Amino acid sequence: MFKLTASALAAALILAPAALADEIKQVTLTHEYDAALLSTDEGASVILGDLEQATKRLCTSRIPAYGGTYTDKACVEGLMLAAVKEIHAAQTKAGVMVAPRFEQMALTQLASAE
């Protein structure tokens, strides 16, 4: 069976606290997903969970001085917003209905960004 897949591309600038880093790092997320999953709430939850994991992975930096890692929550939220916004726009443009859970997430994030 052929599965329709699409790709979300989101970019954000990570502004790490001055104590942790002196540079700004640009992050780009490319994420492939099965567009058919967006038609159900369960599938939308899977896509949103995958996106969250991917954004956390990109927005986490290792801090050698402390021997740990730092996850920039603003970066995670920014990338999630951009990815959900892009996926929602692509599905809307294609005339494909998305699950209520994804629709609500997209509209909530769009409203809070403005």
C-alpha cells in the first residue's frame, strides 16, 4: 500500500542563556510524516509526539563545563509552532481535513503567536 508522506521544515534560532553559551545557533528541522495519520486524533497524537521528540533533540545542547545537557524550551516551542503551522497550511492548501486534535493545536498555537 502506498502511503502519502509529507515533510515539515521548520527553523528557529536558539538563544541560549549568556552563562551557557556566547553564540546563537540556527536550527532547521526536516520531518517526514504520514499525512494519512492526520485524519484521526490517534494519528495526530503520534505525529505531534514525533515532532516533540525531534524538536527536543535539536534544541538540546551538551554543556561540557557542567557535564550535562540544556534543553532550550523556547526553541522547542518555536520549532513546534513552525512545524504545526507548516503542516496545517500544507494540509489546508491541499484541501485535506485534519483531525480535531491537530486542528485545535494548530489554531491555538497560531492564536497565541499573534
